[in-house]
Amino acid sequence: MNLIRLVILLLIIVFVILISLFIIDRFGQERHRIVLWTDIPEFIIYIEMFNSENDRLKIKPVYVKDPAKALIRTRRFPDLVVGSYLNSPQVIDNFRRTNHLLRQKKINRNSFYRELLSRGARGRNQLVLPVSFNMPALMFQRDTDYNISNFKLTHEDIIQASRAFNERRSEASAFSPRWNSNMLYYSAVMNNANFRATSGDRAISYNMDGIEEALREARAFINNISGGIERDRRFQERHLFKPAENLISEQRILFALTDLRSFYAIRQQKREQLDFRWISKNNRIPVRDDIVYIGIPRSASNRRGAEKFLTWFFDYTTQENIMDAKRGQRIRPFGIAGGFSSLRNVNEQVFPRHYPLLVGHVPPPNMLIFPAPLPVEWESLKNDVINRWLYNEAGNPRTTSDLDAAIANWYRFQLRF
């Protein structure tokens, strides 16, 4: 009887030891694993670099379409999230503060663009950190003789160059702000439209005076430079089905709207014949809305590991190594996560070595118009409603429809998150 009890006791002890070892092993695995959500494919390159430099701490990437929206729906949070619109009021409170990393100088606050960094803060709490940003520009034939400035193009510059181009070519049209509704949107931004997310029933606010000024400029350009709205429409229907870089090389058009990511995605043989300039008004240059941010969710299980990755990533040498590692790749996505780095010295010192067109063309911080926080559904709202409304109104003699009503109607038929 005593022997049986002893055997049972020994079995219980062995079972407890095995369970304890299993729990310790699982805990150790969790402690050394960082789960990262993103929809940016090139972030895999950075994860592989980080993993290769760390023996035990490893990042597990998980592709998640539109991480900002996914955060609203999930109940199981990762350790890190990378994506656009993470600074939206709808999701930013899901993130932990990173003030201590900036205060302890594990991450140098002064290396960021100050205004860009502030867009990821809530009050005095830094909740998400900017990773990269993209910028619109006008591209054109390199070595053109149409008196194009060396750094940026204002509305007046575009008018002068377009008028000269159109006078020489009867079957061509230099440019129209209506060819790409994003041009109308950026014009509104440069005229202080000030789009931003709001709380309550009204999802966004904006300055209608800035929008109306952009429309006045567009209508005047179409009437005085493009030959009127009917000619503008006919040209668009006949020719704009071709890639813009082909139309430029054929001298069918002078300018086309692009952005850095799209410009550097053009086949190199074509791209070598092209150049670009920033669009500007009052010495200010707009930045695209889809700024990439990174943050640690409040419910992250591996906060320390996530912080180690942030400290590694927001280091000048790390980003220099990332850029250098791209040299041997045949297909190289532009810059850091498809845009300029959020670290100013990386853009000013490292980028020009890899992109000769950027030599002397990296804009100073005081020229950049960084967008205010916007709703997570902003891309759909902008494309489906605002840009479409701008496109239609630019073809009319005056503003005739209610943008507020169009936005309200769009929201009425959207599924809530």
C-alpha cells in the first residue's frame, strides 16, 4: 500500500515538473517573440535584418490588410503595428506611450521632423511614431527647355510653362489639373483646406474657402491654358489611356502628377528620361495623407521586445544599412517603407547617395504641409466622394453641389467598424 502511494506521489511530482517546464518553455518563447502586423511588404526586409542581428529575440510578421481598421475589430492585439492612419482618433488610444524612449534618448526626438512627430501624439503622450511619408510631384521630360525651376513648381510656374508648350504644339496639351483629381485635392490642401478628423457625427472638417479657391484656379487654368472644358475633356478621352511617362516622351503632354513611390517604380530605362519637381504654393509643399506609423498596442504581450525593435529601427545607422542593403536588389521599393524617412538626417545625407535626383532637392521641414489626423476610412472617403466632387466641380462654371451633403450621404451607406 505504501509502495503504491509512493509511486502515485512520484508520478504527481513528475507530472507537475513536466507541466512547469512546458509553461516555462512557452513563456520563454512568448518572451522572445514579437508579433508585428503590417500591410507593407518591404517591412519584411527590415524584420529579416533585425532577426539576423538578434540570436533569441525574433519578430514574427503577420500580413494584415489595413491595420488601422483591423485594430478596431480585433480582441487579440499584436506587439507592434505598422501602417497608415494609425494616428486616427478612432484608433490612436489603443497604443502605449513611448515618451520614456524619447526622454531616455533611446530614440532621438530631435532626429524626427517635429511637426510630423506631433501628428502621432495625443496631448503630451507620444502614442505612435512616424516611419515614412510620401510626397506628390509633377514629372516631365528631362532637359526640357520650358524654363522649369530647379526645386519646386508653383501654380504660376505651371501656367507659364504650359502656355509656352501649347503655343508650339497644336495637337498636344501641356497639363490640366482635372486629368488627375488628386491634383485638385493637393491644390485645395495648398490653399489651406485643412482637412482633419473630428469627433461626433461630423467625421471630418475642412475650410471651404480653400476648396473654392482651388476650384477657381483650376477653372481659370482649363479656360485660359487648356482651351476650355470641352477641349480638355476630348483630349483626356483620346490620349490619357496611355501611361503618363509615354505621353511625356511623345511630347503629347508636358506634366503629369506622380509621387516619389510611383516615380521610382517606373522602369529605369523610362525613368532616366524623366525629372520631377515638388508642387508648391506660398513656399509650402503638401505631403501625402498615407503617412506610415508604428506603435505598440496597450495589450501587447511583449512590450520590451517591441521597444527594442523601435530603438533599433529609429537609428541613423540602421536606416543607412537598410538603404545600403537595397543596392544589390533588382527591384527596390523607394526609400524607407515606400517614402522619405521620418528621420531628417537620413533623408538629407543617405537618400541623395541612392537617388541622384534628390541631390539638393530634399525639402526643409518648414516647407512641408503634414496632414492632420484623419479618419481610418479616409482613403475611401477621399476617392469616392471628395476627389470625385472636385473633379465634377472643376468642370462646372461655379460650385453647384453641396460637399457636406455628399459626405453625409456616403457615410449613411457605410458599414460601421
